Amino acid sequence: MQKIAAIIFLLLFSFHSHSAGYAYGGLNYSFNGVISKNDAYNGATTLSPGLVAGVRFNKIGLEVFGRKFTMVNDDYVVNNILYEVEVDTLLYGLGMRLSLTQGVDFILGANFQNVQASSNPSVSGLLNKDYMSYYIGGGFNRLLYPKVRGQLDMAYYRGDVSFGILGVILSVVYEFTTF
């Protein structure tokens, strides 16, 4: 019995020593656009910076992120009146990053959105909501330098039935520690 336990221990130890995990953090820059059933929000886009951190072990990782941005739709016309619609968004989340093959990831998790919309000229009934929902996407990652990794992801951040955000995110992260 002790020999079997020793063999299992050695197999597990050798497995962990060859596939060490690491903690990472870094900056990202994203292109965000609204996908909505309401034409007032469709077409609202922006570029924005953000933060990302996570822990990865072998092919699976846990990741947190946060971004604050304002998307603008400046070509919404109703009754020959041009409206400029601004959508202020605080977007953060917690999710999983799963490596499908080397350099290709599937991402899935929970996102939290605080959305406040305004327009010029002023219109009532615009979004002012908090959402908790899911995000789903995929991307590529590559080691750029020792301990520096680049990630290019595309994800859909669901808000509610009539509002969501599509993002293309470029991240550069540093592997702080391995274990």
C-alpha cells in the first residue's frame, strides 16, 4: 500500500513540476461597441484602457478584469433631429480562460456592468441600469518575451435582452510568480 501511495505521489509531483502555474497581471486596451435592439445605442463605440490579473495552472486559468469607458453614437437621427448618445459604462468581471490548443483560448465568465446613457439634445427613458450576466469569447495568446505574454481576445459581454457589448481586447501581461 505504501508503494502505491509513493508511486501516486511521484506521478503527481512530476506532473506539477512540469506544468507549473503562474500569477499574472497587466494592462489591456480594447475596442468596444454596443449591440442593442434599440437603434439609439447601436453604433456607439470607443477605445479604452483597462486592467487584467489572473492565475493560470496548466490549461485553465482564473482571470479578473476591469474597464471604464464612454461609448458614443453620434449619428442617431429621429424626425430629422441628430442625437449624440453617450453610454458611460463600468465593466468588470471574473472568468475562466481555457486553452484549447497552444496559443488558442476559450473565455467564459460573469460580468458586471453599470450603464448610464445620456443624449444631446436630452431624451428621457435612456438606460440607467446595473447588470450581472455572462461573457463568452475566444482569443489568442503568445509569449512575447520571457515572462511577458500578449493576448488578443474577442468577447461578447451580455447586459440584458436588449443590450450587450462586443469587445476586442489586446492585453500585455507579466508573469509575476510561478508555483
